Amino acid sequence: MPAAPVIATGCVETTEALIAANELTLFLVGRFADGIGFDDLIACWRKYQDDAEFLAKLGAAYEGWSKISGEIADMDISESLRLVSLQLAYVPKLMTVMRQQPKK
């Protein structure tokens, strides 16, 4: 299991939203690469029902959504760099998911 990201003080909600957006992207890219079908709808429902960690990430992002604009307005360079670092950590994961897709 990967280490939990370091959440900068003052950027908690923004970090949670970034994590949720990336996790959702990874899942959707993996499912929809060959098009959208009924099997994808079933997979989405199962992910929602069975993956408590995924659901917790989405829930945390949703709960703090209204605070993000304030956090961004008050963000310092250190917090910005932590968010950039977090986003960059997802690039290899996304590339791996994309490489696993069937060639057309």
C-alpha cells in the first residue's frame, strides 16, 4: 500500500479533492478505454459498493468542496509545491493504466 500523501496545513480540502480527482481518473481511464458499455456501468456500481477506500476519498473531497477556493486564495509556495508533487506522483500511475489499454 502506498504511503499516505503529506497534506499541507491549510490545503487539506484541496489535497483531498486532488486525490479524489486522480483516483477517479485512474478508474475511468481504465474502464472506458475501449468505449463505454453496460459492463462499465456494472463495474462503476461495484466500485461504489465494494471499494470503501475509494468511496472515502470521494467523500472527503465532496465534504470539503466549498472550502477549496479559500484554501487556494491563501496558499503559499510550499503548499503549492506539495500539491504539484502530489499531482506528479499520479503521472506514472496514469501512464501505467494507459499503457495497459488494448491497441487499436
